[in-house]
Amino acid sequence: MTTAERRLNALAVEAALCGRRPFRELPAPEAAEVLRILARRGDRLDQVAELLDVDPHVIADQYATAGRDR
């Protein structure tokens, strides 16, 4: 399987959404999916940063991009 064919790890995404897996341990595609889901739910950046245990400035650009992709 090439990287273009790689599928998201749904369990990793779900664990991050529930706060059971640190955001910084997620592969990039899963991290982007978590941000996309949280942006679509309407969670504020500070709420998302707290859930993912990161500083808001670390994910601000990615979160803004995820929110525009609605």
C-alpha cells in the first residue's frame, strides 16, 4: 500500500476526540481529521487546544484551515 492509499486510523481519531490519545502522537492525516471534526462541531480553538493538550498557537493555522473546509 502506498502512502496515497493509506486509510485513516479511525480508532486513533476517536481516541484523540475523547481525550484518550495525545494529539502530538497522531500521524499527520489523523491529526488533520481530528481538527476537521472539532472545527465542524463548532468547538472554539481554546477548547480544542485544551482537549488535545497543546498550546492554541501550535494548532491555530491548522484549525483555521479545517474550519474553512466545511
